[in-house]
Amino acid sequence: MVDASVHGTCDALSRYPNESQKAPIDIEGRHMETKTILIVDDEQDNLAMFSTILSKQHYSVMKATDGEACLKIAQETTPDLILLDVNMPKMDGFETIKQLRSIKKLTYTPIVFLTGFGKSPKSIDKGFLLGGDEYWTKPIAPEELIVRVRAVLRTADAEKKLRKLQQAFYSMVVHDLRNPIGAILGYSEILLAQQGSLDEEQQSFVTEMHTAGTALLRIIKDFLELSQFESGEYIIHRKHVPFSKLVQVVVAAQELKRNQKHITIDVEIDESLELNVDEEYFREVLDNLVDNALRFTPANGAIQISAKRGQGGDSSAQGFVSLKITDTGCGISSEAIASLFDKNRITNLKLRKAGSRTGLGLVICREIVEAHDGTISIESTIGKGTTVTIVLPG
């Protein structure tokens, strides 16, 4: 649906030569960098109109005629703004935004719904609940479209600056805390290394001090890392990693804990299997999951780690790899599984013993896996064990 008043858009805009030549400006009146806008509409007239208007404002414009094309373009280019039609064939705007919001790097991308059939309160509420930022009615005059787009992009830029300030504050606090904690750990290690200089009670006190300091350092590290993922201030350095060797390194690092509980770890991974991942981040994922399996598996239990191409969930295609970590531990209730990846539950957790994890481990695992365009899920039976499945693009 196109408003008759905006037919011949080029002619209409030519009456405002000064306005059409102005590059977008930010809230402080400075010229902004070129922004990319993805327009999604199944009507060619609307695509042409919006594209012409916004291109004259020095925006880089991309177009899609359906939800599937939108998802592909958004995944490949990460636009600064998405204008999304509600009523489209095959996949409407509501289903499209569900899938857009599941893409980690599009978490903060503003998405504006466009509709030419009026706005019912129910439709508006649904759009906002699914992650829409605004709801605009077509037809929309060129001048209004320009002003609205600028306003949305300015707000997005301001929010991005706020996230960066927040991240800088977290980094400063963590840096300031690490130094004194490092000193505590260093001196406690010196005391523990001096055999015979401490009596039994003193040895116990210093050991508790060291384990508590180690736990606190882990909390600080996990908190900073989670804040980086939530703010989008992280960088994934992908490379092809021999997966079997990576798992072996993680398992070797847990050798002492495994031997103490006499737990067997069976690794079934083809040595030729490689994954295109950030090695440091993904080692952290494996370390968290193997550590959890060891902690919750009783003595003389077993853990199996396997990875195969084209298995798990909807990943039957050869383009996916499924990693499974299965233990014979105590199991997890279905109610608990539902909240394991929810960071909001962490405020109710307490460290049950010295050296235990912070509770943020699985949340960070999910963030890292999703940053690699993968999924993580858990299946468990009380008294029998737990299986964690990670599915990644191969």
C-alpha cells in the first residue's frame, strides 16, 4: 500500500534539495557514519519508495521481499536498522522477528514494524513482546520517514555508548579488584609452600583463605566476561581447530579431580574433525562442562564425550557438528533445567563449598555457543545422569 501523496518520490524530494543532501547527524549535531538499513516488504512499490527516500539521506539500503531473505541478509551484514513489514507471505513479520532476535549479533539492532492495515492494540502488544522497537503505519510521508529513522538510529547510538561506558566501568572495577586478590593468593601460596612453618589450624586457615580468594577471582572473571557478551563488546577469533586435541587438553587439565574420584572419561571424536571456532572461548565452554560433569558424578562414575558431524536435533545435514557430554551423575530436575541458562537465578545461588563454580558458568557457555551461531541444550534424568548437547555449524 503506497500513499498517493508520496507517488513520484524522487520528484517530491527534489523540492527539498538542501534536506536531501544532508548526511545523517547525531544527537550532538555531528555527521554520523553511514548506517545500513534493511527494508523488508513484499510490495515492490514500497521497497522502491523507502529505498529512494533513505538513499538520498546517505544511508546504505538493502532490500528483501520476504522473511527468509531478510534473515539471510541480516545474518551476513548486521544492519543498523531493520524496517519490517508485518503482513508478508510464507513468513510474516512476527515470525521473522522471532528468528532475528535469536541471532546473537542482532540483539540490539533496532527493528521497526511497518503495517498498512492499521494497528490494533493486540498486534502492537505482540510486536513489542517479540522485540520490536516501534510500530509505524503505512503510508508514511517522506519527511516523516526521514525524521523517524534518524530518531531511532540516534537512540540506538546513545544506547550503544551507554553499553560501552558500562563495560568500561566493569573493566575498571575488575582490574582494581584483581590486584589485591592476586596479592592474597600469592602470599597464601608462599605460606602453604613453607612446610612445617604453620601448625595444623594455621594451615587450615591459609588453605581456606586461598580457596576463597580463588573463588572470588573466578566470580570477578565470570562477571566481566558475561558483561562483555551482554553488551556485545566481544570479538570472536575463529580458526579451524582439531577438536579431538582440544578436548584432550581440557580432559588432561582435569586429571587430578578425575583421579581423586576414580571417574573414567571416554572420548569418541574422530581425529580429523575440525571446528571453525574461537579456540580460547570454546576451551572455556568445554572446561566448564567437563568440570560440572566431574563435580556431579559420584566416585567410580563415567563420563563420555563424543562429537560427530550431522547429528543432534535438526542438524541432520552435514553442515553441522553435534557435541555431547554425558555423565552418570545425580541428574537434574526438569524445573531446574529450565532456569540453568538464566543469569537471573544466580542471585539466589550460594557457593556450597570452597572452590565451587560461581553459577555463571552455564550462562557464559550459552553466550559463547550462541556467539558461534550454535545451540546448547540439556537432557537429564534424576539418579541416572545428564547429557549436554552443543550443535555448531560445521
